[in-house]
Amino acid sequence: MKYNVELLRQENYKPTFWSGGMATELTTYPLNSDYASKNFLWRLGVAKIDIPESTFSILPKVSRKFMVIEGKITLDHENKYKKLLNPFEQDHFMGDWNTKTYGKASVFNLMTRENYNGELLHLNINPNKQLKFQYKIPLNKDLAAICFYTVNGGFNSNINDKIFETVKNDLILINCVNSSCTHEFMLSNNTSEITDIIVSIIYRN
């Protein structure tokens, strides 16, 4: 199967500042949309929460998937629930909830709007090992994209007969033109450390 594949590196990202620390916009869809304009349909980003207590911006009609990369924090959704997140644990909540955080951490965000939604998965690969990532699309889903974000370490993958080699903070963006089958990718860790990867699966409703 042929894919439309893009490897994004640190210099491709948009750094921004917010009240809790530093944030980085990895990619948005459609092209040339951005968080500030609220014209994205889906968005991937990472943020560093540097203060012990912070309040999230209200984002009406935005669904959020939120995974901790490093550190640990407690999410406090007013009048709903509290949840402690350790590394690679996640929460799903709506952007119009009143949400506070307690603790310092680095986090990964998937935001979706309108007719898009998604999920986050965590993978790790031991040094000099391979992992076959296989994803079968549910019958009621229309796949839009699969993205691999390298949290640490690095990996290689052969896609469309081309080798894509990632290092820390790189993102492989795969737009899926045919979602009626199982998608397979062989990921090879050629480093001397464990490689952690966050996979974003994005659908059109």
C-alpha cells in the first residue's frame, strides 16, 4: 500500500508560550491551520507544564486526548472527576470543561473538532530490537492518519520502499488514503536505549 508520508523535525514545529510554560505545535490539519486561529480539524502538540498549578484554556467543541510523557500531574475537571496521570497514562475530556492541573510534567495532546476524533497509544522498543505495529481499522471508522511521535531514543521504518529514520521529538505523519484494511509498520530501534513512541490514530466520523 502506498502512503503519503512526511517526516517532521524540530525545526518544522511552532513553539508557543502559555501561562503554564512552553508548548509546541507539531502539526495541524488542514494545512495552514493553527491553534491560535481555532481553524484546525485536528492538532498534535506537546507542552511542558512548569508551574505547580495551572488552568487550561476553554476550548468549546474540542475533544482532547492527553498523555503524560514525563513527570506526573493530577487533572481536576470541575464537578466531574480528578485523575492522577503517571508517564504514558492518559485522559480524554472535552475542551469546554473547567480543568486545572497540579504537578509538573511534559505532556502530549491530540485535539479534534467537528467530524474528527482519535486515540493515543504508547509503544516502547528495547535497544536493537524490532516491533511490528499492526492496526486493524474498526468497521465503523474512516481512517485519516497515523502519526508516530518519538519521545526518546529513535527508530527506523521502511514505508513506500523508503527508510524513515527518527530521533527524539521527530514525528512521522502518515496520511491514509485507503482505510479498508489492516495497516502494518515495522519499527526498528537501532539505538542503545529504550525508544518510547506515542501513536496517534485519527479518524473522520
